[in-house]
Amino acid sequence: MRLKSWLRYIDPGFLVVLVISGLAVWPFLSRPSLPQATDAELHIFRLYELSYLIRHGEIYPRWAPNFYHGYGYPIFNYYAPLSYYLGLLFELLPKLDAVAGVKAVFVLSLLTAASGIYGFARAHWGRVAGYTAAACFVYAPYIQYIDPHARGALAESLSFGMFALALWTLDRLRRQVTGWHWVTAVLSTAAVILSHNLMALLLFGVLVAWAAWPWRQDEGEGRMIVWAALALAVGVSAFFWLPVALERSAVNLTTLLGQGDNYDFRTHFLSWGELLTWTRRLDWGATEPAFRFNLGVAQWVLALLGALLLVRGRVRAAGHLWFFALAAIVLLVMMLPMSQAVWETVPVLPYFQFPWRLMGATAAVLAVLAGAGVSAVESWWPQRWRRWGSWGTAVLVALPVLLGLPLTQPLPWPDFGVVDMRRMTEIEHSGRWLGTTSTADYVPATVEMIPERNGNVVYGLYEGIPVDRINWAQAPEGTEIVTDYVRPLLTRYAISAPQPFQFRLFLFDFPGWQVRVDGALVETELGRPEGFIVVPLAAGEHVVEVKFGSTPPRTLGAAIFWASLLPLLGLAWRWRRQRPTPGQPWQRQDKVVLAVVGGVTAVTLFVLGPAGWLRHESVGMTAVTAQHTRFADFGQQIALIGYDTTTETAVPGNDVTITLYWKAQTQLDINYQVFVHLLSADGALVVQSDKLNPGDFPTRRWPLDKYVRDEHTLALPAALPPGTYTVAVGLWVQTEGWRLPLLDNAGAQVGDHKALFELQVK
């Protein structure tokens, strides 16, 4: 088919969607580099490691040999691979690197989220519904800012884009079976599974529930084809999920769960007040600007409009829309404390760690409801008001963009810097993370104790040469070993030993490592407690080959993948002559929406953004977002410059949340700890909150030009007597047991803690 013929099938409304998405992707497009203080940093180094492996002949590596001080670990066997392979397409291009690859995936995630939800909503409720859904979805705070900017959650961000794409392509396949629709539906659904481990469970489950929803009773053939696409997507992605499922006991996963800490889901439920509140402006004077886990006012208002019209029977395709209304209710409830019993009952839910993670899926279903609602409003305009009504509808489409403008101004980030093996191992040495995780996730289960780094091993990482993993100290005197580095996951050793010995490698053992001695596969031993590979050798000359290979689950997963390609390609060939429905030409409403959204974009880029009207920028000893200004000088080292509190009146058994605003007064060479004490009238300690690092940010790394937000919760005892209590804060050095002195304006010590306010307990 000629290009001109293909263009007939492209909906020009996607151009409007591209403009709608413009401000959401603009920070990534307009700024070089990426932040260092989010998970984006981890993904950059994983992509760098993957690129290194593939460039050296490892096509689908499941082992990252250079992480964990060069001892390696199987992160690529367990972590969803799609975001890294998509990033690799960009990283391998000339003059691009891993930073550019990760940034490209963030942009792709936002654009596919907007395009996919537009395509789905347009098919059922028209283009205006599609535009509204796209705006609501891509400017939902979680999709626009929290995941990509505040958290740097690359894989999770991609999963929401792939979900929207899969929803659209599956629905398109249901309505019209063509070879193209079939292939895109299967591959986009498989992409959901390959994007993010946890979100795959949730989002694929939503797709299955949608496919099972009885929206109409006369679509048996279309429904069956959708089910076939879902099943085949599971098969296409089996090379990944099957080893994850069958080999999950081979690694440590207990660190993904928590009890009373940051990884305990019980500490991350939201309230209706936070979900429904306004988006706040970000403060560029903070190291980590405060934000809210909110749905977006435009999103929930327009979705509520759609739900009300659905109940009143004023919305087209009502049977279909009921699914999204009920899904929204379920997802919202699961983010509230009332669902705690469900989280404690369903075994897989605690692995989600944060109930607010459901906000991404919630944003999608709310976007569909909002689109249907605005489409119904559009159809109400009397004929004589249509000209002006189209502008009113366009304003509704632009409302999520307008209310999302503060989040188009994320905190500027400095240049990321060089990405190489040397920097990677130095970060590990600093203790910020090991193996691009901070909680020993996916370390082989046989590792009883994480070993210290070995200078001989990491030498290769510093010099950019293959890592020498031989434990020379354990080799008998007179032993000669010549190493042949064939590939990163295949090494041969020519060994001449004067006596039998245990050939020890600084390499974590894990299913898949195969050792051959003189061509024969041998059983290895385990070096405890580190979990290293040990090869028993007799005296004499030997060739030892150490290779990372397959296992039965991986082989089975690969076989299912290749077997799934047969029906995928076969049915695509069978339906190859079926052509999609041509796209609709431009309508006046499309041009009006384009004009309104384009105008908002232009004003933001050239007026509002440069003028600083969409953000705060605290300077000096001020925090403009703090509820209360309060200055306290602690040893001319750190200053308290303000605080927030949820209440100054409480009842026993309640929690009181206090946020402190700290500012370094000089470059700090000590990591200080922080305490928040509730003191009785006689000065006795009643309850306290302590942190190893104020704001979860080691003080030695605090910049001098930004403040640090530090949130604490005081859990009041149920038997606490009524009365007046004092909330006091201070800083100390835990290892030495001394506190930073509190100084007055003249520099004289007046105490070792600062009284913030009095709490009335009734």
C-alpha cells in the first residue's frame, strides 16, 4: 500500500494529542541530563550495564556481572526488561548515552499514555472524549510528576503508557479484526507484562476484568479474539515471567516487605482529603519539593461528572462505562485505610509496598469517565450555541492542563555526569546502593552475608578492563592461572596446579552458572557465608570454563515464547487483507481544542514559566511553603527555619505529623541524627520520633542553597493523660552521644533542643 493510502488510516486527532502532551514532556525535552537523586539514577546504570553486555555478545543477559562490587547478581533475570531494551534503542545511537536512553523512555511513556487513552475513548465517545481523557491521564499528578520526576520510576511510568496502548489495541481488535490490529493487540498487552513486575499484576488484571465485562451480549466472536490475544500475550512474555515465578526462591525477596518502616504498606494509605486536594506549586528552594498524592481536581471533578451522567442514563456506551466507574471505586477504596484488612489478607498485595501506587491505574479509569462526561456535555449544546459551546468544551478539555501547570515546573537538575564502571563502583562503595538497589533485593539466596569489596576485583572496574575474580590468596604457591575473557558471562582459565586445591572465585553462585573442567560439567561447592563459587581441582593442568547458561524454567519460557510466535504471525497473515477503517477528517471542534491547548502551552512556555509564577523559590533562611516560620541555630551547623503540624490539639491514640524545615549553615562533615520529643509539663519524655538522617538525606550531602524537609509522626499513647505538652526538636550524633547546642543570637548556648509549640491533649 502506498504512503498516501496509509495516511488515510491515520487519525489527525493524534496531532492534537501531541500538543496536549507538550507541557508534560517539555521538561525532559528542554533540559539536558536527568536528576541524580531519584530512581532514574539506578535505571541509567542498569541500562549502561545492559548495553555493555549486549555490545560484548550477551544478547539477553540475565546476570549483571559488574554490580555488587563485581561479584554480580541476577537483576536482569527478575526485573521487567522492556524499559531497558527500549532505552537501548536510543543508547546505541551515535552521540547518545544511557542518560538519553532513559530520558527517551520517560517521554515515550507519557506520549503512549496520552495516545492510547485517546484512541480508546475516541472509539466509544468521540474525539472530544479522547482529548479529555488524554489530558486527564497525562496531567494526573501521579503520571505527570510523581512517577517520572519525584520518584524517577522508569519501568512503572512505562507500564501506564503500555496499559493505555493495550486497552486501545485490544478494544480496536474487538471491534474490527485485521492482521495489524491482531499483532498490535498481542504485543502491546505483552508489553504491559514486560514493563513492570508489580504493575503487570494489577494492569493485566484490569485488562482481563475489562475483557470479561458483559458490556454487550452480541459480541461473542470479538470477545473470543480478545481472549486469544490476552492468552497469546502471556505466552509471548513467558521468557520473562516464567523464570521469575519458578526461580523466585533463588533470591532474597524479603527486603521488599516491611514492618512499620518505609516499605510497610500500613504507613502509606491516603485520605480523602489528600486525594481530592489541589495541586500545590513546587518550591525550587527545597532539595526535594513537597508534593501531594492527589488525583488532580480537574480529573476527579470531570470523572464525577461522567459518573453522574452515567447514573442518569445520559452517556453513550453506558454498559462499557460502568466497568470504569466500578473499577474507580475499587481502586480508590484500596488506597484508603479502610482496605487494610484486604491488604493483609491477599498475599501479593504487601509487595506493592505503597497503596498510593494504585494511583496510576486510578488515573486511567478516571480519565475514561471524564472523557465520556465531557462528550455528553458537548452533545447538549443547542444548535444555536454550538459555535460558543465548542469553545466551552475546549476549555473543559484544557482544564486538566491548566490545573496541572505547577507540575510542569520540576526542580532543575544539574548535569548527571559521566556514566561508567568507575562511577558505578564508587557509588556502591559510598553505601548509597548496591547492585542498583538499596535493600539487597534479588541477591542470591545462598549469600548469607554480603561480602566487603575487594580491591583486586574492583580494580578492573576502575581501569575499564575485565574483572579478575580469582581468589589468589587461596591458590597454592606455584599455581599458574591464565585467564581468557571470552565474553562477560563466559571465562576460561588455564590452570597448572602443583597440588589439589579449591579454585575459589569472587563470583556469587546462582542457578545457571555452569562450570566445566577439561570439557566435563562438574558440581561446584559453595563458599560460605559469602555464597561464592568454589571448584575442586586435582593437581595438574586443567582448563576451567565458567559460563552463565540456561535453566529448565528459562528454557521452558523461551520455548513458550517461540511457540507463541507461530499463531501470532499465522493469524496476522490470515487477516492481512483486512484493512482498518479510514480516519475521520478534521472537524471544527478539533481546531478549537488545538487552538485553546496550544494557547495555554505557548503562554506557559513564554510567559508563566519564565516569570516564575507557577512555582516558589525560597532563598536564604526562609521556606515559603512552611506553615510556621521559626529560626533556631544549632551549633552554627544547621538551622531550623520553619515547621508544619497537622494539629495543635489532639486526643490520646491519635497521630500528630510534624514537618521540619532544616538548612545547612556550612559544609557539614558529620552525619547528624534528628529527634522530635513530646515532653510533659515536668519535662519528662512521653513519645518520640528519631531519624538516622533528617529528611532521609545524610547531612554531609546537604547543599548550602536549599532546605531539607523532614517529616515525623508522633503516635500518642492511648492512655496519655489530658494536658499541655511541648513538642521539642534537636540534633545529635548517635555514635558519640552528644547533641548540637542551641545558640542564641549572640552565639551563646541556651540549650540542646528547641521547643516548637504546645500540644493540647484532651
